[in-house]
Amino acid sequence: MVSRRFLVVFFLGVTLFGAALLAFPLRKTAYQSPPPTAKFDLSKLETEPLCPEVDPLWRKSQIIDEVEIEESSLCNPDNPALVAAFVKGTNNISHDTLMESGLAMDAVTKGKDSDGDGDPDVIEIRLEVAELNGRSPDYPEPIPGYFIAPGIQPGFWAFVPKTHGMSTENFESLKANPLLRLPSPTIRVEAGDMIRIILENTHYLPHTIHFHGVDHPYMNGMGKGNDGVPETSHRPVMPGESFVYEMKPRQTGTMLYHCHEQAPVHVMLGLMGMFVVEENRPNNWVQTLNVGAGQVRHPSVAVKENYDREYDLIYQEVDQDLNNLIKTANDPRLIAKATTRGYDMTEGTPDYFLLNGQSFPYTLRESLIVVNANERIKLRLANGGDDKYIAIHSHGHRMRITHYDGIEHNPEAQITRDVADLSPAQRLDLVLTTIDDGLHSFGEGVWMFHDHQEKALTSDGMYPGGGITLIVYHSYLGENYMPLLHGVDIKPFFSKAFYERKVPAWSSYDEAGILGDPELVVGFVSIRSLLLTFLAGLLLGGIVIVMGAFKRRASHTRHMAKAEK
């Protein structure tokens, strides 16, 4: 039997020998060739279609139930039946249009013409609260599924128009109904109209609506608080309850609306949208809701008097530590505790940056600013983020700022620039002029339009991402309604693997492979490291044995001493 002393001597001897061996430096050669580049086959990368198929008739200008709907050159255009329903009201359209829109019969109702100018003046809007990418006891995947970019689906809450259908596309799909999405829809009304907005809280937590900058009384006609602030105005709308907000806006402009219950959390989870008060004109049937923002396919009479096209652009940010809390449970008590007491807003950092509810490359599908030469385009911008200033930069163009927070700036003092700054909750109205004069436009092409804070061009740190979109002239649109680009192939960006950091950044044009990932090579240096680790283990083992031997010897000595006594 091997004695403990022998083992100790063995361990120590081997360790000392190994340490002495490793102490000698390696003999260096004049040149050590680098490992070869790992081959990355871009042709095998699984990518999504750049532009998913939709009914091509949706893009055409058309008239539905006497509503004129402008042409859309976007890959993912709005459902024209939905536009017609928002313009005419769900109570004034045909049954076929209503069913095709997916709206409930009382989602947007339009009443009498009080001033006799040919358009309705009593508007009633019903909103619900929807959860996107939440936890379900029935499926491991988030449901209803809503992606902001390939493979990326943080949790969200959003105000949505009242629907008659399911929260998913159909019984076989886990993908969200198109009406359930970010951002909360832009609300449009006409100055002087009587507006009643009814929040039907179908969610599992309390909510309110505050109308930010919108002219509204402190109390509604029923003598209840009308400002949407629980601490000062009215009790939050509990699950299963409803509340009527009333207003008759007298001032026009681009405003906001958002939840003010647990506002730091609820707003950042998506419960906010733009609120536009249009100028009063005869026969002015406005598009009451613009789901998903982007192009307004039925601009108001006043807008059409001065502009060729109109776009709503809402910028938001996402801290996935907050947004993913709603995926952790399907128990409202646990979600309430996690969002109100478990999450510290002061430690939050944004991971994703959204334009109209999505990040690049999905922004190319529905948030392009499509123009022709010699046009005037109206852009309404809102910063729906938390504490991040945004600096919207237009390539190839300079824009004129006409309104700040819904108030028209003195025309003589209006500034033309290529960077427009917005603080949180601020709105700007801009004029984009496409006259090729070197000042307003540099000419036709595909020009970037983005927040110039560099992190806003990323998705969870991966570039390109964030709220990148483009000013695209019709002459530069391809058959698939994607811009005709003259640079890098954008197909890799439409893959989940890219945003999982599995695709080398320059793989689409680095044919020589000089910038790919090096192959993993286990050389002698790695073997030395493994040997050193093994020898360190032997040393530790030897120390343990020695200490154990001394401990047992001391114990035996004490035991013998007691026996002698």
C-alpha cells in the first residue's frame, strides 16, 4: 500500500518539475502564420423575405364607401378597408368593409354634423389595452407574437382600437392580429369637434389616458376627473371597467396621449401615441386613427391644401429588462409586483430603438418616406422615449421646422436645418421639400433619415438597427417595394442569426475572407495552459493531503495523551 508520505512527495515533485518546465520560454520562430479564416457560407444563411406578400390592391389609390384613399408605395401598406372605417366611422360603412377592417361595430362612431359644414362633429373612439409577447400557460412562445426586427420580440402593452376578432391572426397562428401592434395609434380629430374617448380596460392591470397638450377640461360631463392622472384627477380604470374622457379641442397641432398610471413603466411599455388636432374645414372627414403611424392615406383638407403627402413618425426606446418582465409570469399579481416594486427605472438603459413600433430592417417595410421631385411633404415627429434626446438627421435634404409641441413658430423665425432635436415627449412638425436646389434637396436617390445619436442606430448593440429609415424617390423603388440600393446587400440583416451575433459584419462583400472569424486552433500554447492547470490541481491535491495527514496525526497524539492520563 502506498504511504501518504510517498503521495505527498510525488505530488510536490511533479508540481515542481512541471513548474520548472513551464518556466522556460518557448522557442520563438521568426514568423508564426495566423490561423485560417473560418468559412462562412452566406448562401446558407436563413433570411426572411425582404417584403412579405400582401394583397397588391392594398397599395393602389381607391375609393371605398365614398372614402378616397391615397396610393401607398410601401411594402406593408395599411389595409384600405381599415382606413375607410376610420374616416367614415364604423357606424357609416358597409358590412363588408367593417368585417374586412377587423374593427368592432362601435370602435369609431361618427355622429351629427352640428355646424352644417358637411362633416361629423361628434366623434366617439373606443380603445382597449393589448399585451404583446406576453406569457401564456398554453404555449412556450410569447403570445400574441409581435417582432420589432428578425427574432426580436420584447414584451409590450399598447392602446389599440376595439376589435371584433382574436388577438392572433387566426386559430393556427401565434402572430398578433395586425391591429395589435406598436405604437399606439395616432388619433386625429378636427378642432371644435366633440370628442369622447372611451377606455375599455380589457387588460389585467389598472390604466388611464392623459391627453398631453390637448385642450380638455379637468372634469368630464359626468363630474369625474378628466385629466387621466390618478394622483390628482380620477381613480384608475380597473380591469373590466371603462371610463369616458371628453374634450372639445380649440387649438390645432401635434400632441400626445399616454397612460399616466405608473407612468414611468406604462409609457415605456408602449402605452403612448400621437394626438393630432386638425384645422376645421368644410367637408373635412379626417382619418381618426392611423394604426402603426407611417403614411397618412387620407390627409385632412387643410393638409392637402399645402402638402403632397403626410407621414407620422413616432420614436420610442426599449429597455428589455423592463419589457421582458411581462414574460416572466401570467399571474397579474406577480407582474404588478415586478413592474412597480421590482424594477428600478433609474437603472434602466435602452437596448432597442423603434420608429413606428419597429427597428431596422423592418422599418424599410412600412416607415419609408416615399417622395417625388418638387413636392412638399409634411412630417409629424414625436419623441416617445424616456430620457434620451433624439437628433433626427436627413441625408440629402434640409427640413424646415414649422411647429414646436403643436404651436406654429413665427414664420419669419422658422429654421431650415438637417438635424432636428426633440426632447422626451416633444413634437415637431417639419416640411420636407424635394426641390433640387442644393438647399432643400440634393437630388433624387435613396437618402438615410435617422437619429444621429449613434447608439440609436443599433439593436441591442448590433449595427445596423434602431429607427433607421430612408427618404426614397419613386424612381428608386424596386418591384418588391424595397429601395433600389447601390451599396451593401441588406439580405443578411433580415436574418435572426445576424442579431444573434452569428454573422460576420462584412460577410456580404468580404469575398476574400480577410475580415471573417479566425478558426479555433488548439496549439502548443493551449496545451501548456492545460498542463499548467493540471499541475496546479496536483499541487492543491498534495496540500490537502498534507494538511489532512497533519490533522489526523495531531488528533491521534491528543487521543494518546488522554489515554495515558
